Amino acid sequence: MDINKRIKSFVNTGESIKLVLEAKDESSLKSSGEKHLFNSIPVAFHKNGWFSEISVRNSLEGIVAMLSEPDLLEWLSLNLSAIKKKEKVNRIGIIMAGNFPLVGFHDLLCVLLAGDFAVVKMSSDDSDLLPLILNIMVLQDESIADSYLLQKEGIKGVDKIIATGTDNTARYFEYYFSKYPRVIRKSRTSVAVIPEGISKDEIKKLAKDMFQFYGLGCRNVSKLMLPKGFDVPYLIDHLRSYESKMDNVKYFNNLEYHKSILLINGVAFLDGGFFIMRESSDLFSPISITNYEFYESKEQVTDFISKHESEIQCAVGRDFEVKFGQAQLPHLWDYADKVDVMKFLLD
């Protein structure tokens, strides 16, 4: 594998996707791969009701950011010598989730840049978009076509496994792939720590962290830590700026269902119109519900995050590495579950 050529092909792929996102119609696009991707964006919801045009575009924008040349070079600089010295091509099984569009792209990117062969078990909920992205890549570098195999059924004949799912599927993966070196990911979610005097602009960015992809991702904020005495209705009023983007029937069906359950059980909650806020010590919450809890000291926040470290994907806040509005824009080196996939592949 010519690593420099492959890096360039990924950079060019990112530029092609950017052109697709900026295009008003397909006539402005040159390649067939770009045109096919452009036409697939508005109809992706036919395959998966959660894949609205907005959510597909959000995922593609994230991939464009991921494929910037400076970021790719900075990320790969840590492993470049190991990649160049690599002698054996391993077959890496990737079992992808389908909770939001192209959620497994980063794993595939790691495998292809590590010089391995990817055997990809696509989710039945997301099996249309990835082939279109790969078609664009192959137009940039034909050798990539010999570096992957896409499957919709079981996975076998591999040397290592990367699998993403829920806590329940993780137990199955651990048993079924017990003889392989593996990375098995479980359910995670994210938490945001609200400071005193949070600005309206910060709340607007927080809304993106909470509601993008309808709250289905592990980097979506499902729990808010609020300073004691914080005016929660003030927060709700300014989170409503995101309401126009929550145009999904499945999401609102979930909202009505959970609202009914809370009312029947006599559980107190605050109605944000298109979301519910519930005071709870729980980290995880159902779709359309955000849990919140008051804190009296920074130590209390630190203790909560430490206690749930194995369940928290990222902590968002003014004083944290992930700032408000950045939860869904991870860097290439922000590995899911904090497991360095490149190191796993190259060891």
C-alpha cells in the first residue's frame, strides 16, 4: 500500500463529499459517484425512518471534517512508521451499528489506512450510504477496491474483530468472537456540565449536542449537570431554538409515548414542547427525554463522571475538552470508548 497515495485519496473523497453537500442539483457534479450520493441523501429515510435528510447531511459533514489533510497527517504521524513497516495484511471484521448514518465510517477508515483488509458487516438499518462513499473513494484510488468486502449477513474468515452494539449484543459478540483479538463496544452516552452564567449562544450549541441525530448517538448528551438553584425553564426556553430541525415522525412518536408513561406513573417532568426534562440521578434516558441533576461543587461533578466513566462517551462543557456544540464533531484521535483502534490494528 502506498500510504501517501491513500491519504490523498481520502482527502479528495472529503472534497467530493463537500461538493455534494454544496450542490443545488446534480448537473454541477462531475463524477457518477458524486451524483449517486447526491440523489441518495433526500431518500435515505425510505430505508430507515431515522435517516432524515438533515441527519444524513450532518453525518456527511462530520466525515468531511474528518478527512481534512492536516488532521489526517497529524493523526497518522503517531503511527506512520509502523504502517510503513507493516508486512502482513490482516483481515479485520467490522460489525457496524445503524443508529445514525455512517456511524461505522471511522473504524473502516482506520482499517484502510492501517493497510489491512476490511470485512464489513453493515447494519441492515444502514446499508445504502457506505457503498456510495466507497465508490467515490475507488474513483480516487482503484487499489481501495481490493481492500474491503461489504456483507449484509454473517462475518467469518477474519483475524481481528471490531464490533459496535448495545450491552446485550456485546455479550453475544464477546462469546461468539472469544478466540479473536477484538474491540467490543457497549452502550454509552454523554453528559454536559452547565456552568453558572451559561450564555444563550452556549445553550444554542448545547441543543446540537443533545438533539442532533435525534439523540441516538453515544456522543449525544442525555444527562445535564446543573448548578444548584439553576433556572431550568430559562434553559428550556433557549433550547427550543433546535425545534425546527426535529422533523421526524418516529421521534415524536417516542416523545408522545414517554410523555404518556410519565403522566400515568405520576412522574414529575418539564415539558419543552419537543422534548422532556426529568430530574433524575440516572445517566441514560429514553429518546426525547433528558435527565438533569443539580450539583453543589465541582467535586460532585468529578465524582459523578468518575463513577460512570465506563458509560460516558464524552463530557461536554466550558471547562472540558469537548466544548458546547462539539460533541458530534470528534477528531480522528477521539476513539469511541477511548480504545485506540490504530494501535489495536498495528500491534
